[in-house]
Amino acid sequence: MKKFIYSMLVVITFFNCKNDMEKTDDNGFKLFYNGDIITMHSEKPSYVEAVVEQNGKIVFTGKLKDAEANYANAKKIDLNRKTLLPGFIDAHSHFGMVSNTMGQVDLNPAPIGSITNIDDIIEQLKIFKQEKNIPDGEWIFGWGYDDGQLAEKRHPTKNDIDKALPNNPVYLQHTSSHIGVANTLALDKLKVSSDSKNPEGGNIDRFPNSEEPTGLMQETAMYPFMEVMLTEFSSKQAEFFDTTQRYYASNGITTAHDGMADRNAIRFYQSQADSGKLYLDLVALAGSFELDSNLKDETLQFKTYKNRFKVQGTKVVADGSPQGKTAYFTKPYLTEVSGCITDCRGLPSIAQADLNAMFVTAYEAKNQLFVHCNGDATIDMVLEAHEKACLRLNIPLDTDFRTIIIHAQFARADQLFKFVKYKMEPSFFSNHAYFWGDDHVRNLGQKRADFLSPMVSADRLGLKITNHSDAPITPVNPIFSIWSAVNRVSRSGAVIGEKERAKPYVALKAVTSNAAYQFFEHHLKGSISVGKLADFVILDANPLKVKPMDIKNIQVLETIKEGQTIFKK
């Protein structure tokens, strides 16, 4: 498999030296023809010969001869037998976190990075400090290490990091973003010691037969370190913003996403949008910890775009990650779990009573909820919260709040039926089959692993499933997400759940039309239909016609937002 091109600096080289945002001289009609134009507006693949755009909207789809007859003066865009699709809609990633990675040490294993063991991590930390001229005392952050891909098959400890950087506070973020490791100076700065108690929904890992922290912070225990990181990088948001936006555009995305933004981030995004710096649509979710104050704030208008930015709803984190063994299950993990001795089933990140109250508050205000759930026990908690909120508010269980179950990776078959009944929609994460499928087989057993992100079963029930990258957990790359959904092949080449291999068209819907539905935007985008935005992506091959394993090799040639090219290779 080719190495992913993930560095933001490399992304910039994809762009022509000329201004990619330059508008054409013709302010009239544009006619696209001579390619595979997949409309995505029906349950089965449908093609048209021509599409006409004017002023950012689609005004015609159909036969080329009719387009030429009715729009004789249109500027013709010859697709040269390439493929035109609706622009990709990012169902769930973390725009701000992707941006922040540019100021951190890349500790990813292949195919994203090159880390193979703890010594590699130590070496990269030393190089980063030296190359960036970081003085003693300043924070250093790293991201993307994966204990499952390290030769030692363990997390680094504070002692490992201290060998390289004893005089800098250091925090290394695990690939799951639900775990991290701090060195001694970082622990001291945040007053984490042998006397520290585990926070609710979190764990401070300890050395064997001791209360001394190893440096590994799980779930809510890592929140203070993440808060420091966000504070440290807040002054660099503007510096990284456009490069991050171009990175998304280079992958065919016309609607980007930030899966949890605090009020400071929301204000920053709106300021960028108001100053004309946003050429993608950007959809953000507010944090559940600010739900009450957000709902009282008349200046915050949910579900409404202003200069291409909107806050759609509220993000709730209800459990952890399966690869970090903090996702919450009804049955235990099969392998050793850090900080746990018996019945190790992971951790809910929120108490049931608090989740119930949050659902009542959100539903009463008609605020859309997006709930991070990986394990089936957490999904049970969400279903209970929905049921109790509907009972409390005396409303039908099938009221279309369109609550989104983010990841829903290990949803059981009976839970999928409940999603249908309650008008909930799952946003799956099929990339896990490649990146951690082998780990899931070891940690959870073949049966549970095979039902990871069950897109086929969910689609068969009529659910409008989406699929996402959760970047920076995995790279922003809808083409790869389509490939992983269709093939479900792991790093080792094993197929993780043969029966859940999706048809390419189902995988395409998950990043176009269904993703628009998730955000209540199906009237606006997601398919090539008259009246919708002229958001397009041009590919060098048709995902419906190439061999399934070749889908990942398809290249984005051009991304068009409301009729204007925002990326061209």
C-alpha cells in the first residue's frame, strides 16, 4: 500500500503555483460533459451526460444534446472521461485537531509515519526540540503513537520520555486521542502524583505494586493535558488554518467538519468565515460541557450557516476507544487492560444520570446530538437516555431529532433495529478495519471484530449510514474510507467481516448524499440535482468501475465549491 501523504507541507505542493481560487472570466454557465457523472440522487447508481452550473448552483442535468441546445453560450468543461461526483461531505473529523498536529511531533507508525518502537519516539522528540529550538521549560506535544504497532507492544512511560526531555513538560497523544502519556515534568505541572485519585470516567495508570503514576492518562484523566495543549496552540490557529483547509480540499472535501469545538474555537471559525477566509463549508459541533450556556446564548444560532460556517449541534463523548481498550462493552476485553484487573469492559465517560439529563435538555431545545459511542454498552446507555427523555417530554420515541451515533463501531444487531425505530443514524468508522482490525480480533474476538462498523446490515435496514475518518485519528481521505468500507482488509491482509463488505455505491453514499442528510442538508447538497449547490469532485477513475482493491489508488484531480475550483492537481 502506498504511504499516505499526510504532512501539511506536502499538501501545499499539490497546488498549482497559480491561485487555485482564481475565478474564470465567464460569469455565466459552465457545462460539464464527456465523463462519468454520478448523480448520487437515487438508491441505485445513475448517470447523466451533462451538468450545467450557474452562480454556484446546478441548473441542469441530463442529455448532452439538451444541455448544448438550452445553454449554447455555456463555457464547456471537458471531463476527458474522468469521473464527476458531488463534493465529499466530511461526516466526522476534527478540523482543529488536524490543524494542531502541525505544531506537534509526528509519532505515527506506517503507513502514516515511520515509528516502529519506543526508541524511535525518543529520537523524534530529541530531533523536534533541536530543530525547533525549543528552550527548556516549554511544552512539547506529540501525536499518533500506537502501542499496538510498537515493537515493545506497550505504551511509553514517563521514564522513557524523561530520558530524552527531562527539562521540558511533554505530553504524547495516543492515536485514539483517548489516551496520552506525560513525562515527569508535565505530571508535576498538573499536580498528578501518587496521591491523585482517578477522576470519574478516567484512569491514572500506576506502576505495578505502587501508586506512582506511569504517565499514562486514560479518558477524563487526560483532559487537563489536552486543555493545556489547546491553550498552547490557540495563538497559532490562524497560522495553520488555510493549510488545513487546503488539505481537506485536496481530498475532494467541500464540507469539512470539526467534531467538537469549544466557544473559543467557534468564535475563531466565525471570525475566519466573516473575513472571507473560508472557502469550504465548515460544520462544527459544540461541546456538551457548554450545552446549557450555549442554549441560553442568543448570539449562537445552531443549524444556520453564516459565511459558510455553522454550529450544527452538540457533541457528547460517552466512552473511549476500542484500540485503547477504553471503549465500554457489555462483555470484557480478552487481553490485558492497563489499570484493570478483572471484568475489564472499558469505561463510560459520563454517568447514565448525567447523560439522561443532557438528552432532556437537548431534545427540549431541538438541539441535535452527536454522541461518541464505540462499545455496545455505551450504545445501550444512549438508547436508555433517548427513551427516558421522550418519556419525560411526552413525545413519541420516533421523533426525528436525528441523533447521530458517532462511530457506532460495535453496535449489536438489536441496536441497529432500535436506531431505525428511534430515527437515529450511525456514522461508522470503517478505517478501523485496516488500522486496528487485527487488534480488534485479538482484543475482542473474531465475532465482535467481524461486526465492526456493520455498514451492510445497517444499510439493509434502511439507515442512512455515513462513514468518516475521525482525523487526525486516521487521515482525511474519503477515497480511503470508501476503500476500507468495500474491502475491510486489515494491515495483515485479513478480511475483517466478509459479510459487512459494502458495495461501492453504498460506500459512496456514506460520504455524499447520506452525509448531507446527517446534517439536515440533503435539500442543499450531497447529490447532483437541479437547485443544489455546484459542489463537485473530479476523480481520475470511477469507484464503481475499478477493481475493489484499486479504489484506494484513485486520485482527486479537482475540487469545486459552488462552481469555483478550490483545488486542482
